[in-house]
Amino acid sequence: MKKLITALLVILLLVTKVGDAVASNSLSVISSKDAFQAQSCPREIVMNAVHACFLSSEQDKCIGQMLSTCPTVDPRVTKLHAYLEKNKSPLTDYADEFVKYADKYELDWRLLPAISGVESTFGKHIPFNSYNAYGWANGGYKFTSWEDSIEHVTMTLRTKYVDRGVDTLPEISRVYCPPNPLWWTKVKFFMDKIDATPVAEVTTTSPSLAFIY
């Protein structure tokens, strides 16, 4: 009985080591395309795909098919989430809403988060329970939720600013914050901190609708 227990322990140890080895190298058999997809998949699904496709002659295809059901992660959301988290912002978990509504209204995805950085240190200093991180109506406007505030301000920037020809940061600054001629430079600073990629490369809008610095 003692020998049997010892043998079982040895087998268990070997299986554990093999499992750890496969886990540590699991992404090495995934193509660069599938590796991005794997980042948004739960570990269990990735491991199942690696194990199931380990002996396949077409590993990339096999793994790609198994990971195809996982949701994709927009790299803009990842960048914005990381930046807001770094700044301990209460808006951190709303990075996807910023991007979603920016796309819906065809605005630069960094604009509103940058405005929140200028106006309230990314939502950390606002009137109580107002969800107003943007100095909207001189801080006197109350929204019902963070998402409500993100959609409302984004929509208004589109309909009341860009659609009326106010489509550069200096022009927006003269309407949004007329007492401070340098306001737009601070917004640009935070936009570049969030992501310094030129606007034309990070937005789905045409260059004519992109914000010009």
C-alpha cells in the first residue's frame, strides 16, 4: 500500500509539472493574431484550446477556431482603462463607454476623457453625486450616472460643436471654456498622454472630422 501511494504521488507530480510546462508555454503555439484573441479569453478556455490542438497538424487554425467565441478587446479601451486606473479615476470601469459613444458620434475617443482630466482630475473632484467630470454647465449640471454623462456630453460635442463647424481644439476651447485661452492645450496634453497616435490613425471618422491641434 505504501509503494502504491508513493507511485501515485510521483505520477501526480509528473502530471503537475507537465501541466505547468504547457501552461507557461501555452501562448507559444498561438499565432500573433490568435495571441491577441487569447488575451480576451478566460485562461480555462485558452488552456483547453492549447491542449485540444497540441497534436494538430494545423495548430493555428485549430486554436483560432476554438478562441473565435471569445469577445475581442478594443485596444483603445485597454489603453484608456490602464491610464484612468493609473490616475485612480472613478471612471476607470467606463473606458468602454467612452470609446463606444465616441465611435457612435464619430469623435476622437480621447477627447472626453482628456476634458475630464482638465476639469476634475478624471472625475475625482466633482460636485457630490453629480457624475459631472467635465465642468458641464460650470459644474452645475447633474447627470444620473457616469454612462449618462458620457453619452450626453459626447452627443452634445458632436451636435452643438462639430456639426456647427467648431471642430478644432482651439475653437472648441473658445466655446467650452472662454475665460481660459490655454484650456485646449491642457486637453491636448491629456489626449497625448492617453495615446499619442495621430488622430487619423485611431479614429474611424474621416480626416475632415478629426480634431486638429
